[in-house]
Amino acid sequence: MPRINPLTAEARMDQQLLATIDKYKRLAGIKRYGDLGVKIGKCATTANCRLKSPGTFTLEELRRLVHSLRIPPEDLLPALYDTRR
């Protein structure tokens, strides 16, 4: 049986952030991730790159995204703070 490497804390938080963004993207009626580029003040290509590697979001981009998608703090907190420590 192959070995399974557990996710690092950063990888878990990245997955949580992407799941939260996806949830509120769908609630806002946005179908494509590239359409989030307008929300963060960047082009669609930049938005897609940020979502492929969530650690590269700038603070301003993340603030704009949270504000435009109306993500409540209690849903965002697990994606930014590792509660397993």
C-alpha cells in the first residue's frame, strides 16, 4: 500500500481558503474564477494564478476579494489561522 503524506498546515489552510472563496463565489453567482480578477482589481490571468497558489495573494487583493464576496470573518478565520496547533 502506498504511503500517504499528511498535508502540511499551510496546504490545509490553502485548501480551506479555496473552498471558502469557491463557496462565496457561487453564492455571488460568479461562474468562472477568472471573473474574480475584477473583484481584486487585477486581470483574469492574475486571478487564476493567485487561486492556483493562494499564498501569493497580496493583503490588498485578499481584502478586496473578502469585501466584494461578503465573506464573514468566521468563515475566513480557519483559512488564515491554523487551529490545530
